[in-house]
Amino acid sequence: MPLLDGKVAIVTGGGRGIGRAIAAALAEAGASILITAARTSEELAASAAAIRSAGGRVLTEQADVSREADCRRVVARARDELGGLDILVNNAGRGYRFVLDANQDLPEAERLKFWNTPPDIWRLIIDANVTGPFLMAQAALPAMLAQRWGRILNIGATSGTMRKAGNAPYGISKATIEPATIIWSQDLASTGVTVNTLLPGGATATGMTTSLSAGAGKSLLDPAIMGPPAVWLASAAADSVSGARVNAKRWDASLPGAEAFARARAAEVIVDEQ
């Protein structure tokens, strides 16, 4: 029996890149999927078509995760049309490109300086990358708590991405996900709902990537590497895993899940110095 047979998952930002890869992997593992995107309806349709052609069950929904009403509508549709909600993947986000586009008239070396980021672009990125996961988790939790089982996966980033010069507000937004996962996992202890962070482990071939963000000539990771760890973390095999940070680049899919997890588990970015 597939690991996720009978489960229902929401994957935000599921129209391309990491979201599309995770949605496809969850569907292949037996889950019914609802994928969302704020703007890319054509990409959503293409992602859904690929899942259906492989025999998966999938719905699409245009939704902005920074809007509370949109989050609640997405969760309600999953419950009404797919029969419940077991898994939430907080993948939707906005990246460097919005800052770059807003600063086209500046010299390349100045385009990503934090003081040149327009306040409305700052808010746009923080709202999507920080407020969005909170609102989606808040909307999803009543169903998960009622059934005493659920999975929340937050998509993270490397410590280098969080700290790199010229990487505000994106790096700051991703750094916020780290303590969010830890705090939420503690708040949800003994409820049957787990919260973990999954990161690709490097610059990944997604719609967010630009020459300035990835580095000229740098090899990009395939988003498909996110699939195997996402499936395992979303399964009953990971019942005891919560508050963890997992590096997909280190995941060896040829190993049993627990062993692959032990090898791929990454150190927390935030450590107790006392």
C-alpha cells in the first residue's frame, strides 16, 4: 500500500518548481492533492495535468496565502471535495525577482541592497513567506486537531541563504520559518500533529531563481529531490518526528526512510547558547 494512501494534502505554490515536485510525489504516494497559486493559473493547470496523467487525484485553486479568507477557502474546499485534510505543505512564496524588477534603473550591484527595497515590495515578500504559512497552518489545524493526526511541512532555506548579503527581505523571511517550525512543533506536542522544515540544500531551479540570486554559472538543484523526504515526513512512519530540519540534498532515497532521515537531518540554525 502506498505510504499516503487515503490522505489529503494541500500544497501551496504547487504550480511550478518545488511545489509541483512535492505535489507530484505526494500524489504518487497515494494522497489526493489540492494545489494553489496566487497568479499562475496556466502553471497550475499544467501541474494538475501531469499529476492526473500519472493517475493522481488533484484539484487546483487560485489563492493568495497572505489573505486569511483565501486560506480558509482552500482548506474548506479540500475538506468538502477531497474528504478531509491531513497534510499541509507551506511552499508558496515570493523571492528576489520582485526586488530586482522594482530596481531595474539601479546599477546591478545596488539592486538588492536592503535600503533600496521599496517598502511595498518588502511587505509583499514578508506577507507571502511569513504570514502566509501562519495563516494556512491556522486554517488547517482545526481539522488536524480534531482527528489527532496531521502534518505541516514548512519549506526552508540554507543558513547561507538567510545570511547572504543583498538577500533581504527574502533571507529574513526564510530565517523566520526556522523558529516558527520549532515553536509550532512544541505547541502541538502530544496532539498527533507534527511540524517540520524541509529545505532543498542549495539554489534550486524554480521560478524564483535569477542570475543574481543563484550566482552566475552556478549549478541548480532539481526540485524533484524534495519529493522523497516530503513523502516520508508526511507519512505515519514519521509520527515521532517534529521540529526537525531536513536537507533534501542529503536524502538518500535508496535507504529506509528512518535511516535517510538520520543522514539528512540538518542542524538547527537557532541554537541554545546557555
